[in-house]
Amino acid sequence: MFTRAAYGVACLHAHGIVHRDLKPENILLTKAGMPWVADLGIAHVNPDFVSVGLKTIESERLLNRDYYAPEQRFGKATTVDHRADIYALGCIFYEMLTSIPPVRANAPKLTLISSAFEPFEPIWARMTAWETTQRYQTIEDAMEDLAVTVGWVLASLRGSAGLQHPDIPTMVKLLKSSNETQRQHGIDLATRLGKAALQDLHTMLGHSRRDIRNSVAVALAQIGDSSSIPFLIGGLYGSSNRPSQFRPSVDVAAQSLASFPVEQRLEVLDSLKYPIRPSQIQTILDGIHIKEAYRAAERLRTKGFILTDWAESDLQVFAAIDEERVWPEVKALVGKQENFRLQHIYQHLSHAKKVDLMFDMVEHGVDDAYYYGWLVDTLLVLDCDSEAKAVLIGTLKDKITAHTGKFEKRERLLGKLNSN
């Protein structure tokens, strides 16, 4: 890309035109990635190449731009020639390699950023020499040296680790901090780095500390690159080596996956090789159309990939998606005394279904006195009309009173209901 842009400038020079304002913003890219040299607003045209009179006067002031050659910033406009464009291209080349503008105070030499850049150091230094006589005298000469060097560097780096952005170590240090604020700074830095940070972020997603894994997952969600999806799927299982027997606990990984487009989220669930928690499934499916989400959940249930413990039911996933469709299965749990599972499902129901389920549970009663405490607390905060609530309270009082066996909290629960 840089070479093509440079030869575009060389074409201008061949036609007697000096751009004089080369900078990254003035090299535009087509959708196909082809660079175009743009904005010739202050270009100088050699009078020998045109039929009308054009002249640069000594008092013409060129702005003090970052990519301007010394003679542009401190000399006379009449002394600026095509070698000023070579200087600017050298600055752009440095920034493309390092992501750091070379005009930044105390910008490091290329060799200090990476030893792999060492062969480019003399080329960059010559392109940006202070004295025009010390620079390359034509762009073609610079590009010839650059082409040979690039070929040598690529050949020597084949199979070796990729070059690292100079801000990566800082990002890693911040993300590994025990301080939440510092980790947030690491997330912000990772987001700015974008794809340059992905390799290190993917590695850190397997860290033993959950707070670090969570911070990395947030950063990957903000970057939003699809190459992170397999790593985030792995993040659903924490750092266990036996994910099929491990209770996944990294819900942030599920939240990060939920930030990707619908098609990719559905592909995530279809690609799972181990069960995941109901809450993680619900998070990933959040916002997806009911029919597509329900089918995805059914496929997971068929494969046995909805990981529930003794207190949970896969019905909570389906209830969160389409409660009307799964409602008969939910009501059937009342007769089976599946009270703990009903507690988990209850929170995913609409208001109307909560009232309906509460009537069934109160009317049916429970075998274990422990669950009467949950029924009382839930009923007292239930938002329904006064008549329905009075019926529920009266029925529940009768059930508590009639319950046989040891019931240490009977009087306290009855007192709660009487005071309502």
C-alpha cells in the first residue's frame, strides 16, 4: 500500500508537481484497498510544465504541519522541492510500521521499538534527513532500497512471532492489575489498539484469575472482531481443563458473545462441544427472534448441552424465550413438588404468569416446610389486585396451619401474613 502511494507521488514529480502536504489523511483508500494521493490544494507546479504563468513567492507561508520537511517549516517557500515529499513519505512510513507519529517528542528509533525493524532504520533516516542533500534524491531510489529490504525482512521473519505494538506491554500490565480502575484503563487501551491487541488478549482469556478473564472478555467485545469468538467460547468454561465436569462461571464471556451479530451468536451455540449454564444461554440468545432462539435452545437440549444442577431446570431457558409455549411443562412441575426449580423459573416469567403460578403453588401446597418461607416472601411483594391477593393469603395461611410435622417458622410466617 505504501509503495503504491509512493509511486503515485513519483508520478506527480514526473509531471513537475510537488505535493507539499503529504500526510496519512491525504492518502485515501478505495474499498479494494487501492491508495489515491489526494488534496493538492497547496501543490507547487513547475512553470516549465504549464502554459500559464505560475510562481511561488518567497513570502508564501506553508503551514507548520507535522509531516512538513524542515525547509517547509523554517525556510523559504521557493526552496521547497520534490525532496520535501520524500521527507513526508518517510514520516508516513515510520508511522505505518510503528503506529507512532515520528514527530512525537522523543519518538524512538525503529531499532528501539523492535529489532526486526533494524534493516529499515537507514532507509527511514535517509528519507527524513534534515539536509535535502542527504536525502534520497528521487522516490524511485528510496522505493528500490525499501523493496529489497522488505523482501529480506519477510524472508528472515518467516515462521517467527509477529511484531508487537509498543503499547501492548502496558495494556497487559494494566489488565493484570488487581485494581479495577487500572484494569478499566487496560480495557480502554486494548479497545484503541484494536486488532493489534487480539493475539495477547486471546492468550490472556485463559488466565487463572477470573477478574482478568472478565476484563479481557469486555475488551474483546468492544473490539468486536470475529476471530475472538472461539476464544470467548472457551472463556465460557473458565480455566478448567475438564469443561464438561466444570460449572461454567464466566458470565462476562457470554455477555461479550451477546454483542456479536445474531447469525454469529446462533453459530456459537451450534458449535458448542460442552454444556453451558442456562443463564449464559439466555444471555447469548437475548434479543434474537423467538422462533430462532427457541429452535437454538431445543437443539442444545437435544444434545444435552444445557448444564443444570439439582436446583435448576432447562425450562427456565425456554420460559425466558417463549413462556406460552413452555407453560404446560412449567405447570406440571407444581404437581411434582419441583419447588426449587420453580423458584428459578419464576423470575423469568411475565407478571400474569407469576400470578397464575402462585395460585397453583399456593393451592397445591408444599411437602417441605422450607418452601413456605419463599411462598410467603414472594406473595407479599406480588403485584396483583387486592381480592386475588386476599384469596392467596387466606389459602396460604390455611396450608401453613394444616401442615403436619416439625415447622419451626410456622408462627413467624403466619404473623407476616396476618400483618399484611
